[in-house]
Amino acid sequence: MKIHKTGTVALLLMLAPMAVLAHVHLQSSTPAAGSTVKASPERLVLVFQEAVELKALSVQKSGDKAPTALELPKAASEQLAIALPKLPDGDYTVSYTYVGPDEHRMTSTLKFRVSAAK
């Protein structure tokens, strides 16, 4: 029994640093990744596991030469709402860079489609 308890404690001590080093990831978004919306969304909402600070944010229509930079929120938060410009029908990629509580810089993308067609 003593060996079992010692082994459990050792395992927990080994796993504890891994939990501390876990990076914050996007939990959900509006528009949702991979979704098709029927009209240009007024805002982009990003929901993370913990508060993050956005460092860069842009949206780019497929076929356009350059992305459009979006205004960054002023404070870190778990849920960030960002105004979007009017988006005509097309496929879009949102690129974002953020820093979580562990100070690790992460970059990711999400894609969605705007299609007024019924």
C-alpha cells in the first residue's frame, strides 16, 4: 500500500509542471470556424480558456492580396469581441496572435464563409 501511495504522489509531481506549461487555446468563436453565415457579421467573438491579450488580428478574403488589420481590444479577457468591417460574400481567414498567462505567444487562424445565397 505504501508503494502505491508513493507512486501516486510521484506521478502527480511529474504531471504538475505539465499543467502549468499548458497553453491557452481558442474554445469557440462567432462566426464559428468552418461555418457559413448568411450576412456579414458585425463582430468577431473569440472565447478562450483563460484571459489572453491579442497582439495582432486581421481578416483576409480569399483572393485578396493583403489582409485587413482589425482594431485590437485594449485589455486581456477570456472573451474578446472585435468589430468587423462589412464583408462581401466570400471565404475569409482570420489570423490572430495572442499571449496567455504563461507569456507564450501563440498564432492561429480560423476560416468562415459569408454567403447571402439561400
